[in-house]
Amino acid sequence: MIVEDTVLVKVISLKDEIEKRQHIINELKEVMNFSFFDAIDGRDLLSMKYFKYLRRLRGRAKNRGYITPSELGCTLSHFSVYRDFLNSDKEWLLVLEDDVTINSNLFFLLESIINQNYSDYINILGGQEGLKRPRVLEFLFRENIKILNSPFYGFFLYRTCSYLVSRAVVERLYHVHKKFCYLADDWGNLAIQSSIKGFTYCKIFSHSEDLSNSRIECERK
């Protein structure tokens, strides 16, 4: 199967989130092989390290003048997953977070993205539910896979809970994150800085609309 042969599946999860880990295990255990990446808890970072990244802020974080500790932990977690992936022999990276739920057509849609070679795109796989403001244009939901041929569509897409990227795209994202500090889901700015062609969007995964247990959302209040 194409997905098993070519895709590395990483689930980013804080080590102490036992309930969330069990949830994602139940979602994926009969579906695909995956491994956990122990997320970096930004609240545990030394102040020296936090301020080092604060000086590197770009994009949305720079515009507002700060990044919360949990947001920084999220960014560093995804950066670390990119590094680990580049040391693997896989061609695609599927990144999930521990609070997603599978909708349907998982393998069909993943294999469609791979077979149609959207290797110069960031492939967002859902997770736009529960946001306070309208984020995604309604037409994104009218097709199984919506092709968005511009990096600027990234400004309408949020969260990092489910996305698929090729090795070539991971290399570019990794080098941008190595030099600067962007929010992990600052997709528009990251795509522009990484010279990404655009995005695809399909709703394979959904995200809980209850954000009360989100550490990032709690720090933003």
C-alpha cells in the first residue's frame, strides 16, 4: 500500500496527556502504523531560550509582538518532527495532533494526494472546526480535494492538527524554522517564505469544537 510504504506518520502529543493519547490510539490502531512525538511543553522552557526565539519572531507572531510559551512549544515540536523525518527514508510526512478524529476516506484521499503528486503543496487535511471567526472559505468543502494554487490561501487556514507534506516541502519548512520563529500554523507566511506553490484542502480529520482543554487557547485568553 502506497501510504504504508512512503508515509511516516507522527502524532504530536504531550507526554502527560494520557486521555488524549488513548483517544488517538483508538482512532488509528486499526488504520495505520504511527508513532508519538513527545511534544515540547513551552511552559518548561528556560527564559533564556524563550527570549532567544522572541527575537526571531516573524509573521503573525511578530505583528502582535509576542508568542505564548505553549505556541512556542508547538512550533518547536513541529520543527523537531521535520528534523526527525529528514533523517528517515520516507518520502511523505503525515503530521497529526492527539485531538483529531477520522472522518472517512482516509486512504483514498491520502493516496489521491500522493498519486496526483501534490509534492509542492502543503496538504491540509481538515481540522478547521470550533474557531471563533470564520477561517476557511466555504468553497473548500465542496470537493473531496480542493486545489488552492497560491500560497496566499494559507492566510485562511489555521491549526497544525492534520497535514501531509512531501520531503521537498519539509526541507524548505525546516530551513525557514531554523532561521526564524513563526507560529506553527502561520501557513500563509510559511508558504511564501518557503516558496510553496499552494495548498490542497480535504476534510479527512476533524478537530474538537470544545477548546476548553487546549493549553494554547487558554494562554491566548
